[in-house]
Amino acid sequence: MPIDDGTGLPGRARKHRATTQGRTIRSILERQDRFLSAQDLYARLRTEGHRIGLSTVYRHLQSWAEDGTLDTIHRSDGEATYRFCGDPGTRGHHHHLVCRRCGQAAEVEGRAVERWADQTAQQLGYTDVDHTVEIFGICATCTAETA
């Protein structure tokens, strides 16, 4: 039986033991409005004076991505990036518009995508359909910096 790790996460997300390192990693993720790679997160931890190993960062990110605590997007170079988008039990399905330069992310609703996916699945006889849509562009800040 999982134990509460002190982070307040529901269900499967509570499988971590209570650790200061886990709470520290989560705290940094919760303050971000952009997707971060494990290396980016590790660098921020070091900058803030935390001595948490890179392998610990990877373990937490992997586990939280698997249980739905973090959203994951792969950059064009294939590197996984992560963002905390609220507790899995309380947030709805959503998509992200992500800046290719800085990683800034905006949550967007994709009603047209949802309808298309449902209609296509129904036409082809599929059930229990899930999807992932990643939208990339250059944010206004990065566009202004290059103008």
C-alpha cells in the first residue's frame, strides 16, 4: 500500500516515500510556466543551492510522468521535457502551445481536435481512444527579442 509522501498527491502519485528531495523537486516544478528537461531542472536545483543528484531528478520525473502528475513533451531533438499542470485527479484533458526557443507553455483547449479524434475513431471502429497533440511555435517574448 502506498504511503503519503507529504506532497498531497492523490492515488498512484503517492508511491514515493516522504523525502525532502522529492518535495524540493516538486516545489521547483510547481513554480515554472515552461517545460523543463531533467538537465534544466538539475541546473535550477544547483543554482538554488540544493545538492540533489541528477539520477534522483530523473527517477522522480520518470515516476511522476508515468502516474500523470507531470505532462511530458519531447522537443525536436527528442529530449523529454516536463511540466506540472495540476494534480491528475482535478485537471481536465488539455494541450499545450510551447515555444520552441524558451519552452514557455500555454495550456489550450482543443475542442476541434477532440471532436476530430472522436469522429475518426468512431468511423474506423476504434474505442477507448486517447491522443496527444503538441503544438509548437515562437512566443511573443522570443519573437520580440529577435525583431
